[in-house]
Amino acid sequence: MKSDANARTHTDEGPFYRHAVAALARIEDGSILRFAFFALLAGTIGVLYVDYRELSANASAALTYTPQPILPPATTEDGGGRARPALTTAPEILDEPLRIELGSNGTLQLTGTIDPGAAQRFADEIAARGEYVSTVLLDSPGGSVDDALEIGRLILEKGLSTQVRDGQLCASSCPLIFASGAERLAGRDAAIGVHQIYAAALSASPVDALSVAGVAMADAQNVTALITRYLGEAGVDAALWLHALETPPDRLYYFSPEEMERYRLVTEWLDS
């Protein structure tokens, strides 16, 4: 019994316990509630901040995502265009980032996907060995529209020729580069085609999806206006791009030789 009494003296009735009870007694109930409220508010803000950063990062990644170019089938008979000519370059090579190689007789070969940054690599190559280059050979499924336009502008500035040979591909954004040539040479069995500019950004929520879709639509309209003006400056009939606007992004409109002549896309045939 004595030991139990001593235990109560050091716990329930000790100096620390008495001071603690006295301190709590001096705090009003309203102060305690306000403290609890602000603590919960601070915790909520912290959680929301973390969620906001994650959502912002995901949204930024979605909007800046650059989809890989695709090689869809030619349009149906109702949609016009011709069947895709046979290709001689392996698909896995076309799927690689754009490779820029200096060839013989003043040729610069561009093979593969026009990836972001390809325009800078092309500019570096022209700056280093541009005096030897007179013709840019193309074999690409397309890719970054911005990079294609930048490459094309440099070709226009330097007065270089462009070329797509039989069995080679120039699709999606690649024809913008081809259209930039002072002389534009192609084989009659070259596969040159276009389709709609497309956005592959996805969102987990309907609100975000509408926002992303709105931005993508506005960007597509701005880029379409830019491309139309650019084709006119290059001497190509801008009506050519109507086929891109009418062709779904999962298909390609391949131009016939007659169409390429009519739209002034080709200035000379390689077999002539």
C-alpha cells in the first residue's frame, strides 16, 4: 500500500503534473479550438500544395509531349490520294531520331524521325560543312512541325535543293522541308503524304481534357496559318495543305505525280 501511495505522489500529484494542469487551465477553450483549426488548415494547405505540384507536372508533361510520328495507311478511295508506293527503307530506321549524314556530290541525307532538336543539329551541320551542300535528300515519316519549319527556313535561306527518291518516304511534316527547296526533285514512286496536325495529350479528368483540347485546337489553327503562309513563300500552292486538313491523323494522303505537279510541289522529276 505504501508503494502505491508513493507512485501516486510522483505521477498524479507530482510537480510536473500540477504545472501542466495549471497551464492548461489558463488556456481558454476558444484558444484551443483556434489552434486546432489552424493546425488542420496548415495540414490541408500542405496536402493541396503537394497535389498541385503533381498535377502541374503532369499537365506540363501532357502539353509538351511530342508524339512519335506514325506511318498510317493511305486514305481510302473515298478520301482520295493514291496507295502508298513501296518503301525501301526499313521501318526501324525511319523510327530512329533524325540522322544527318554528309554524302557525295554535295548531298546531305536526312533519314528518320524529325525529333525535337533536329533543326539545331541540321543548323550545326550546315554551319560546319554548308559550303559543300547543294541538295538535301529526305527519307522521313515526319515528326516535330516546329523543327521541320526551322529546317525548311534554313534551306530557303541557303537556296538548297531538296530531293525524295523512288522508294523513299516524306510524310507528315517532312513535306514542309521538301517544299523549301529552290529546286524540288522527286521520283514518281516517292511516297510523299500529309495528314492533320494532331495532339496526343491525354488527361485524367474531363475538365483538364477540355482545357488541353482547347489549347491543342488553338495551336493547330495557328500552325495551319503559319504553314499556309510558309508554303506560299516557298512557291508551293498552299491549297496542297487542304489535303492535310481533310485527312484524319490516323491516315495519310499520298500525292499522285499529277497532284505534285499541279500544286508546284515538284519542279523536276528524277526520271526525266
